[in-house]
Amino acid sequence: MWTSKTKFLVTTLIVLSTGVVALSALPARIATADLVYPTTMPLVFVDPQNATANPGEIITISVKIFNLTDTYYATNTAWLPGDEQLGPPGGIMNNYSLGNLYGFDVQFSWNPNVLQYVSHTLKVPVETHPDGILHEAIQGVLDLVDEVAGTYWLAQSSLDPAPLFNNPDANSTVFTMTFEVIKKGVSELSLDSVDLSTTWSMGDKHKQKIPHVVRSSEFKTALLATSIETLSFKAKVDDQSFKLPIISGEDGILQVFLRNDNLTFADTYNLTLYYDDNALGDGTWLGRTLNPQDAETLNYTFAAADLTTGSHTIKAVANILHGGEILTDQVTEPFDVINTPVLTVSSPATATSGQEASFDASQSTHPSGTISKYSWSFYAPGEELPKFNYEGESIKHTFDRNAKNGTWRIVLKVEDSFGLTHNPSRPSTAPYLKEVTLDLTAQGPASPFSLENIALIAILIVVIVAAVLYLRRRSR
């Protein structure tokens, strides 16, 4: 059964994530050189502080808490500028606890272009994870990993009557996380936001926060050597290149950009290209040398006949001899080879001014994807700019009585689920546009006995009769 204090603790954890009370901003104003195992307050840190590995290797890091105690923020501890909104420590109303942990809220991030998330372990509670934190029972609020963005958000709290948690003599682990190094580079292992929560006391919301120091970490690849900086694959038409996907019948142009970041060693490397895991015999470069701080680009052209429709991958693998050690670097790029849409437009061949005309493209198909957007443009005879524009699979248009007579051009342009549309510079996109014509003729002269004219005459007669009757009554 939850007590009122328990409910408040869980609610507070959620509130903490919004940053309503910002005591966790305190550590950011302390120089990092002073953050190693402080004696005056708890430390939340990433272990190790400087992680290194090379592409293809696995690393595991931990986020830990040190020096949680049952003491209070010492009254003789320097209170840094900017903390006055919390009330300086000391006195009966401002004795901030440095332990007695009941809950936490942590936001952590990394560079997903360098480190690929593999798994993580949340070390809660200590009854299950002796090296962890908090006691049973646990209320899980958040445990959310976003592998694409490179973020992890977690928040947990103990429920009454869980004992208070302190660890004055050990580093208690909040969580561990395992990564695969996928590319040479640097990644901050960043504690973006940390809130530690103690028990409610004295009726002061600030008292629920535990002052602490935060120290993030940094990862970087261990060896600076030749590596594949980028891999670029595009469609090729004559001397122009276009973004993926490749349209069936087009060539493909691949560029592999390599760089040697080392200051000392000239590296020798072999590089091989793979198309759907099949090595390309003519896409192999052997025994090439790259000097320190130098770079080069390797080019490879795929003939249209060698590119079949469907989803594929292109992979570049470099084996590098660096200072007597063999390193491997590889980059993979997915791509599609597609067929173009087949546009079918149902429309009238003729129309009369003042008449509504319907245009329908719902029978159009796309063998490799879907059509996501239909755009219609109406061009009057002899004009280069559209008079009317519409969006939609099926549309209707009423030609004005004064519309220009002659042959109108109605142009349909579509965009597909790959983001492709008609591009005059890319001949293969011609099927993304379809033009139909409509001959517009003028409507004959309006009959004097049309319903509109009869109604107008009737109204005039009524008005005249009413006016005559009114004047006769007045004359009497």
C-alpha cells in the first residue's frame, strides 16, 4: 500500500524530469579538474573517464554514484554564485541531505555515428544487483533507449518501507551500457541531466533534491590511422550525379574517401568493394600507400546492366597496415534500384466554358513503391505559367465563362515514397510527369428566357406592384 509520502516521491521523479527544480545545475559550475571523488558531496560519473577502442571492438561503460552519506551539506562549504535561489546551506530550513537516496532521474547520451548501442543493464535494486542502487520495492518510471538519437533516459524510485540508500565507501552502479565501435572518431559519454531525490521533509520541495557533482566522460578510437572517412553512392547520368535511389537503366557512381590522420606513419592498405556481400573483382585496390595527414578518393562506376531492381547494399572494406599492426575499417551503404510509376489519367477531351470537368489518376501504379503526392497544373492556350494548381489523386475544375478558348494543357506531376519526382535534368524521371489536353469551347449566348432571367423579371414586377400600391394608399 502506498503512503502519501511514497506517492509524492514517484510524482516528484516525474516532475524532476521537466527541470522544474534545478539543483542539478550546481555541478556544472565546478571545474572538472576538481571532480575526482569529492569529499564534500556525492559524485555521479561515467567510468572509465577516458575510454578507447578501435572500430569493430566492443566496450562497456558504467554510470556510478560515489559518496552518498546520511550527512548534510556542511554549513562551511562554499556556496557558488547562482545558487541563491535554492537557499544557501545551513540553518534549520536549508540543511540539504547528501544521501538517503529514494529515487533518481538520469539522461545520458552518446554519438551514434561512432558508437552503436548493443545492450544495457539497469542495476536496480541491490537485492538483485549487489553493486547497484536503491532497495526493493521499485517503481519503474522510465527506462527508454533511443538507439538512433543516441540517448538513454531512466528514472526509478523506491517504495515505502524501503530503507534509505547510502554508499559512503563504494561506487554504486546505476547502469552499464555496451557499445560496438563502428567508426573512427570521438564521442562524449554525456550525463546531460542528473537528479537525485531523498525523502520529503520540512515541507520544502528543494529539500527533496540531493546536491551532487556530475562528471561526464569521453570516448575516442585508440589509434589514429588510415580509415574510410565517407562512402558516397549516387545515380549517374552522363556527367551528372543524382541522389539515391537509382532508377532502373541508370549507372551508379561510388566514391570512397580515405584519410590518414596519423602524424608519423605512412599506411599501406588494400580496399575491396562488395555488392550484396559479393566481392567485386574489378573493385579492388591493392598495396596503396597513404602518407600522414593525407587523403584520397577512389571511384568506381556500376554499369546499369549490373544493377538489378530491388534493395541492395554496397560495402567498402579496407585492411590497413599501420605501424606493424593490421587494422580493418568498413562502411556499408544501403540503396535501392527502382522502376518508375505508370501514370494513368482519366479526363474529358472537350469541355465548354462554365462546365465542370473531372480528372482522375487513381488507376496509376508504382511497381517499386507508392505514389505519395499528386500535383495538377492547368495551362491556358499559348501560356507558359499555370492558371490553376490542385493537389490530390482526383480533382474537379469548372472553367469560367470567360476562360480562354482553345487547347488547354493539364499536367500531372507525382512524387513517390522514395522522394523522387520529375526532374528535367534527369531523363529517367520522365514517367513522373504526364500531360493531357482538353479543347475548350465557348458557351452559346444566354437565352433571355433562362431561369435566372425569369426569376429576375418576376422580382422586378413584384417590386413595381408593391411600390404602386404603396403610393396609392398614401394619396388617399
